[in-house]
Amino acid sequence: MTRSALSTRRGALILMLLCTLQFLDIVDGSIVNVALPSIREDLGFSQQSIQWVLSGYLVSYGGFLLLGGRAGDLLGRRRVLIAGTTVFAICSMAGGLAMNAELLVTARILQGIGAALMAPAGLSILTTTFTEGGDRNKALGIWGAMSGLGAATGVFLGGVLSEGPGWRWVLLVNPPICVAIIAAVLILIPADSPERDKSNFDARGAILVSSGMLIGLYALIRAPEEGWGTPQTIGELATAAVLLVAFVVNESRVANPLFPLSILRVKGIAAADATQLLAFGGFVGMFFFLTLYQQTVLGYSPIEAGSAYLPVTVVLTIAAGVSSVLIGRVGTRPIIVTGALVSAFGMYLLSRIPVEGSYVADLLPGLLLMSLGLGAILVAVTAAANAGVPADKAGLAAGLLNTSLQPGLRSRSRSSRPWPPPGPRTWWRRGASMPEALTGGFSRAILASSIFLLAAAVIAFRAPNTRKASMTPGIPPAEPAAEPATEPAA
């Protein structure tokens, strides 16, 4: 009887490596939040421009994910993974050493491009390495949990570093980790040959989709400040829509498309990605507004506010582990729907926050329920979105899945702006004190996040109910990872 890949030391190390990659990418989308005031004072950013320390990363990350995912299929996943990690490390170093605002923002934009190469390459390596049912469910479960863990711990890690050695270490901590990752990739991940002929690369499609995604994400980030109905916002969103429609038309006509539209015929993949988009948007919005509530109303320091999410990481990890086992028994759909409903109820409890709130009585119960559902959703959605995807399109599927995270991550970019924004707000009660007004606004925002989760539960009914032993047609069960002939002496 052959051993499963995940039961070997090499298989476990590969999974640990790939999960570290995903955690690093997600954390860097939020870790700079609490460091922004120090960065602004040190480098002379204006209130309007400081947001691009965070938004620049998110725009380029989201804009190049599809291209990064397809590049792995066409150029070789290990090669693209190493290239992306190298870019990420160099730009992190440049940003950490930046002496002016322009250099820091440029470094963050290029760092996002590196992350856009890393994330889909890592997930596609995972889905083509662990192909046996039990192995694959467990591996995808752990990988999926990294997104939630990254979102939950980013603020805490940023607070510890910025209030300790200084804001520059929020970025300077990355290069040593990246060097270790590259070394591990060279040792653990075998070189893979490109699956397709690259002589007719779809350059026009690459330009159209990247431009459309970049302009669209830029418009979404700027809209809350510029106004949703302004000519600038409408023009940017319309331009993005035209470019993306042109991309779809192009892909339906070229012989070697960057984005083969046939992948959308894989049963349930669109529903799974849409479910994650809504769910993660609700989760990250909740994290953002609840953190503001803790700091502006309850008076928590950045480290105290970040520490409030430590129980979330524990429950999320447990829920992810249990869900990865349940997938083989009940399938992904019941787990996604149940997880979304549990999380929605947890967020509803959090939306009832009072002005003089208590962490144990008013925050902890909702956080625990929310994290229980979050762990289940991220695990099951990752499995469902990769079910039935051919090996030569694994990178593309990974790019699609990671792209669906971006609207949720985008909401974190608003933390760089003052709160509350200037101007009247309908939720301010006449005669209400500032804490009352702020609490009312945060409460309604968190309630909206819970509605996002309810919508995700409805869409999840159309997601595939994956639970079969082999979830990728055309890929034989993985051979067990090779073990050394002899173990080194202790």
C-alpha cells in the first residue's frame, strides 16, 4: 500500500512552504495599516496620498493575479514562483529603506506584482501535488485557512512591529523570509515543464485584462473619497468595463487565449468564486470597522486591538481542520452554507456593539462564531473552486480564486483615511455625542457585512458539492513524495 504524499516529510514540508507563501501575501495587504501614521510623519505624506502605501499594493496585486496565474501554466509554476518571490523581496527591502514618499509607493506597487505571481503559482503547485482525495482536502483546508489567519493577524503584527523596532520593519521583515522560501522551493519543488506552446502568447489579452483590473480597482479605491457619482469615478469604471468586455471578446476569438473561457464551464467554479468574493468582503469589512470601534470608541491601542483577534486565529484553525475532514463525508456545499450562516449570525451579534462595550460580553461571543464560520468557508470554497479543474489550467483557477479576494482586501485601504469622514452622515443622530455617532456608524457597517454573508450562503447553493476521492479529472493519484534513503544522524 502506497503512502499518501501528505503523510511524508517532504509532502508536509511542501504544504508548509505553500501556506507560508499565502500567509505572507495576505498579511502584506493589511500589516501596514497601524504603521501609516508613523510613515506619514516620517516621510511627509499628505493625508490624501498616504492611502497609496496600502492601496498601491492592493491595486497591482489584484490587477495582475489572472496574468500571474496563467503565467505559471505557460512558463512553469516553480519558475514563476521564484520570480515573484524575488520581486517581492527586493521591493520589500526598497520600501523599508525608502527615504521619500514616491519611492515607498513605487516599491509597494511593484511588491504587489510580485505577490500576484506568487499566490496563484503556489496554489496551483498545491493542487497538482496533492491530488488524492484525503490529501487534497486537508491541504486545501490548511491553505484556505491562511487567508483568514492573514487577515486576522495582520493588524496585530503591524502593531507589534511599528510600536517596537519601527514602521520600516513591517517591510524589512519580508526579505529574510523570502530568501528562506526561495531556498525551500529549489529544494522541495521539482521543476515543471510548461504545458502549452508559448509561440502564440495572447499579449493583447494580457494587456486588456491587466489594464481593466488596474483601472477598476483604482476607481473602487478612490470612489469613497471622490464620490461614486462624479464624472471621474463613472468614467474610470466605464473604461474598466469596456476593457474587460473587450478582453472577453478577444478570448473567444484567439487560438491560444490567456483565459480559456472553457474553464467557466467547470461546474460550480463561478459560484464558488462569487461566494468567496462576498464572504471575504464581509469578513474584511467587519475586521476593519470593528478595529476602528475598538480604537476610537473603546480607546484600545493598536496592539490591544490586534490582540483582540488572537482567539479568532485559534478557532479559525480548529474550524479549518475539522472542515477539511468533513468535506470527504458531506461535501463542500453544506459546509459553505452552514459556515456562512454561522458567520452571519456572529456578525449580527457584533453589530449590536454598545458605546461602553466590554470585550468579553460584547465582542468575544460574536468573534468566536464569526471565526468558526470563516474557517469552514475558506476551506470549503477553496476545495470547490479547484474541483474538476484540469492540471494545465490549475494556475488560471488559482488566479481566479485569489482575484475574488481583492474586493474584500480593498476595504482595508480605507483605514488610511480619517474617521469619520468630513461632511454629514445620515446615521448621525441629531444631538448624539461623538462616541454614540461613531458606534452607530460602525454598527450599521458591521450589519451590512453580515448581509454579505447571507448573500454568500444563497449563492453557495450553486457551488459544487465536492467530496469525491479524486477532484481533478485527468490527474492520477499522486505518487508518494520521495523520502531520503537514510535519515541523517541525530
